[in-house]
Amino acid sequence: MTEWQAKELMCEIGRRVWQRGYVASNDGNFSYRLDDSRVLTTPTMISKGFMTPADLCIVDMDGNQIAGQRKATSEVLMHLHILRRRPDVQAIVHAHPPHATAFAVVQEPIPKCVLPEVELFLGEIPILPYATPGTQALADVFDPFLEDFNVFLMANHGALAVSSNLLDAYHRLEVVDQYCRILILARQISGPRQLPDDAMAELFKIKERLGIPDRRLREGGVTSCSVPSPSPQNENASPAVSEEEIESIVRAVLEILRSQESGG
């Protein structure tokens, strides 16, 4: 992909995240590795739904801006940190998709072993500890997770996906938000039902055939769904949330969605 093609696609993804309500105002930031020394990034203080190729920025691997009239995203340290530690990653998309972010703000692990497509193409989704946006600390919290995961929830912040290409990184973000929306809706009925272990074993065989990595395969093919999704031990984390509080949050999210639909 040429530099111009990357700029056009980044603007298209900006329109998609804005249209789907994954960002508000100037939220979100994306990056794309142009080569070994240059990274294309979104600018700060602009709606991602209205970017043009001329608005985008280029930085070097030390974070120095080398092209672009606007200032690069304030979270560029996070992007560069991930790119340096994951040579296979070419693209990063970070936004605040509401259903996934709802799980992030209550710091509740996303249930696994529910939808086969999610298990095949996303796998487990960890919740990272909270760190202040725009700081090196926010970049550092990714370290224990970068080797094993491609989609991350950021506690009290949002979601982030990485991939070898921009469109796939965006699609991963889209899938995780749709999955979280389904989980929230399922709780209004009777709660999601997990796939049995034999069904998960079949999915693991498919992942092996397709060459899709999964840390559970590396750890011996453990397919049990009883283990919570990976979440770091964080002594500063909020206390456990009661079922009543979760139901209240779910009702609030659904009410927001209804108001958006009635107004749109």
C-alpha cells in the first residue's frame, strides 16, 4: 500500500468509526507503519469523521513529527510502543466503541466461549489496567499482554485493536463491540450460554489448521470456559460490581441507544 493509499484508508476508517458512534468529538486515534522509520498517525483535536489526507501526520519511531501541518495524536507514545514491540503489527485502531467500553468501565472480563466467530478470529480479550491517556504509563500497561493478544480493553478508557493492515484492525474493533452488544442484550433475556468443551475443542482444531495463534493452544490446548478472561491484578482497581449495578448500567446503555435511534 502506498503512502497516499494509507492516508485515504485511514480517513475512510475515521468516517466509519464516527458514523458507528465509536467516537465522539475528537476521540480516537489510529496509526500505520509506512516503513521501518516512519509511522502515519491521526492528528489531535480533530473529529475522525471529517479528516482529509492533508490532515494526517507522519512521525519517526522516536515520536518526532516529520510531516503534517497538524500536531500528531497525544497518544502517539502508545502507538510507537506497540509497534516497536510487535514487528508483525502494521496498524493500530483505538476508539471508544460504547458496548465494549461499557465492559471496560466496569472492569468486567468479557465472557468467552460464546460465539464461534469471536473465538476463531479474536480469541481472548484482556482488560488492561487504567493509566492516564497520553502518558508513557499508558504505553507500558500493554507490555504483559502484547505477545498474546490482538484486541484489548483499556480500563475506564476504550478499546484498541492491532493487525497487519488497517482495515483488519478496524474490523476487529467492530467485531468486539458487536460481541459486547450481543452479550448485553442476552443478559436482558436469560444470559449468554457458553459453548461446551467439545465444541471449543473443534474450534481450536480449526485455529490450528488455519495457523491462528492462541495462547491457550501454546499452554496445552486448554479449552475450558470456566477460567475468566485474562485480566491483570490491579490493586487500584474498582471494587467488584454487583449484579444490580451491572443491570443498571445495561439499562442505561440501552436507554442511550434508544434515544440515539429515535433522534436519528
